[in-house]
Amino acid sequence: HNPYENGLLVEAQKKYGKKVQMGNQQRSAKTSIMAVQDIRNGIIGEVYKGEAYYSNNRGSIGEGKIIDVPSSLDWELWQGPAPREAYKDNVHPYNWHWFRNWGTGEIHNNGTHEIDICRWALGVDLPETVTSFGGKYTFQDDWEFVDNQQVTYSFSGNKFITWTGHSRGLMKPERPGRGATIYGSKGTIELSRESYQLYGLDGEVIKTELEGGTSATIDTMGAGDLDGMHIANFFNAIRIDEPQNSPIADASVTTMLCHLGNMAQDAGETIQIDTTTGKVLNNEKAMASWKREYEAGWEPKL
């Protein structure tokens, strides 16, 4: 997935008129829906900052060795539009996230979810600038992205979102494995897949709302109650035209932010964004990542 395909997917939805929903299941969490409504009603005043974070302690993926493709895997179909590579023993089923030929790193693996919640809560779309700092610090292995990263997105209206991704090495002081914190002039809200907590400016808890069901947060599947609720919303959108919690036209803005975080990291400098198209202004190096190299015959076209 890349910015070019991001726009293509939105245009395809418009052309064919189908319901398309992204799997950012926290958009269907009752506590998150409640919190965003409270924010719209001014419960924490003027919101100005969203802090998205993910913390894990992923091990080394080693240096892959070329082996025979497992009989259970259609390697040709699995690679899809990516230029073909020999099958290695450290790619499938999960570590493909850390290879540039197939993956997009942690920011577009788990950051997608937390950045999305911040964007939703702040009521913002595409940023004006993006800055990224980070690197690969922990193991010498085949991992091709940064393993620790800090990205800052600035938006009109003097609002900003930060993404802190700790793939290897848990964040300290102790924090939940993932989440989003929304800051306002009158208080703060912490959101996770499990709960909504409201704090005053003094840091004291004002109220806590629990989701009622559990969801995995930092394993390699992330399954839980929210998946069923999100899928139910999608089915109801098809069956009875219920409003979608994450239609692709809106969800694609969040995925674009993740791409821009990687592009800013690769550019090594703050990038300026066209807030209408999402394209990087006056920076050929960053825009080199706008569209990927495709295997012959696999480039998607509308």
C-alpha cells in the first residue's frame, strides 16, 4: 500500500458506489464514540493535541535464509503487486511488516489505529507539516524500517498530533501497550480499546467508562469484541444503509498520515503538505515514495 493506491481506492469507491470500510475497529468502540461526542460538546475545552503511542518489545527477525515455499502458501499470489523475491524463512506470516517490498513499518502497522483516534478526536484531516525522528537501534537483522520513531503532525488551527512508536523496547514510565491521549484547555482524555478516562488539568480522574468487552492490544492478531462491532456496522451499512463508522474516504486520510510519517523519516527533514491532495510540496526525495515499483502486469489501474 502506498499514497498512489490510497487515492486509487477512494476513487474506485466513488466510481462503483460500493460500501468500503477500513478495519480500524476502535471507531466502533462505544467508549471512544462517547468520548469523541463529549469532546465535541466541550468536555475538555478546546482540543489541541493528540498523543498516539505504541509500545512493544519485538525480538530480532534474524537474517533470512532462502527456503522452499510452504505447501500451504501461494507465494505468487501472496506477493501480489510487489516485485518478486525468493521466499525466506523470516518473512511469513508476520514479519513482512518490516520489509519495504511488502510492509510499511510500525507507524502503518499499529500506528494507523492510534493516529486515527487522535485525528478523529481533534477533528482534523491532512496536516500542513510532518517531521519524523527515529532509527533502527536494537538488532542487526533484516528489519528495514526504524524500530523507534517520533513523528509530529501540525494542522491548521494550531493543533498537532504526535506518534511515538517503540517497536523494540517498552516505553517508560509504565504505560499501556497502546493508546491515545487527547489534550484540551480544560482537561485530558485517555482512550484505549478497553476504556475512556477523563482527567482534570490537575491529573485527577473525573470519570472512567469501560468498554465491557476485551480486545487484544499488542499481539500479532489484535482480535476482540470491537472486531465484531465494526463488522456489524459494515454489514448494517450494506443491509439498511446505517452510517459507516469508518468509510474509506475518511479512513484514507489516516492512512495517508502514516505514509507521510515514513516519507518524512526517509527525507530526513520537515516536509510541507498540500492539504488538498496530501502530496509533499517541493521535495522530490520525499515524493519518490508516492508510488511503488510494481511487478509487471500487476499495477492497479482504475
